[in-house]
Amino acid sequence: MFILLVEDDEVIADAICTYLAHQGLAVEHVMSLEAATTYIESSHFDLCILDLNLPDGNGIDWLCSLRSKRFSLPVLILTASDTIDDKITGLKKGADDYLVKPFDLRELQARLLSLKRRSSDRLSNTIHHGMLQYDLEQHKALLNGVLISLSRNEDLLLQTFLNNPQRVLTQNQLKNVLYGVCDDVASNALNVHIFNLRKKLGTQAIETIRGLGFRLGKIETKPS
């Protein structure tokens, strides 16, 4: 999953980014609503973690604006505001979940997985695609029942494709998942990871859509 974290407390943000990275999740951290808007409009994210009291405005107002523009990105509010009225307001204004500071990082991860599962209309954390079975919580991929060893970047790419099975993803979107919005990435780095995924999952697993990007393809048999 590729997660946008909007949080101006650097200590909290560093803890979240470090923990989620160790769980195989990619996080892009911004400290303002202006930066969050830029990233939302230029990149593909699976989820957003949103603080409410930010230097350039109120997170609730930003969330209302996001929903008015028809962005359906699942949003988890993360804030010290813990009254029932605050929670009700946040949920009514478009939040999908609400977690109060201080919090346990394990609970945050569990809530993120739950949000992604609900947004994808899944009943469990396991995704099935052809002969592939992928566990989002344990980051395990089974092809025809055989465990497939994946690097961290291969795992992140596979998650992204599985979470967007019908969607063509651009090279920039996929690079953002792996490296964040960064210009210092070798031009062939993404292609290397795509090549390795095809070797492990089959040549048709990732389709190249010429001039547009890549899309999840057929995963039927174990590569020789």
C-alpha cells in the first residue's frame, strides 16, 4: 500500500514512517495541507492518514474539500481531539476512521488494513488473483500454493497492482510507491523490478500498456 501521511509533528511522523516501512508499507510524509493537495492531485495513494491541526489550516476543512472534488481515497483521522463530538464531526465530514493520540502503532496498522479491505469490498486481508494468493498482513505471496520470495520493492509493487486490478498505473505512480516523489531514481529501476516480478509470477503477470504504463495481467501457472 502507498499511504499519504499528513502530520506536522516530526517525532510522530518519523515513528509512523519507520514502523509502517518495516511492515512493508510505503509512506509519503507531508507537513502541510498545501503539500497534501499537491501530492493527492499528482500521485496515486491507497490511504491517507490525516492530522487535524496543521500549520496552514484545519484538516476537516481540507477533507470536506477533498470529498467535494470526488476524491474517494480512504482517510483515517489521527488527532489528539478525543471528544465524541469531534469524532462524529470527523466521520460526518468524510473520514473513514478516527484514531486518537496517543496510539499504538500496531492498532494503526490494523486499522489501515481494515480500511483498505473495506474500500476494496474484501472480507479478509487475503487477495486472490488467478493462481496467486497474497496475504496483506503477513506479506506472503503463494503461487499454486508455493511461497514466492519477494524483495521489499517487488512486494510493494505487487500490492499496488493487486489493489488496482483493472487500472493502468503510470511509471511515475509506481515510482512514487517505491521511492516517494523523488527525482534521483535511475530511469531503469522500475523496469528491473517489473522484470523480476514477471520472472517469479509469469511473463503475463504484469502487462505493458504502451505509452501509458503497466497493469495487472494473468497469473495462472508457476514459472519454470
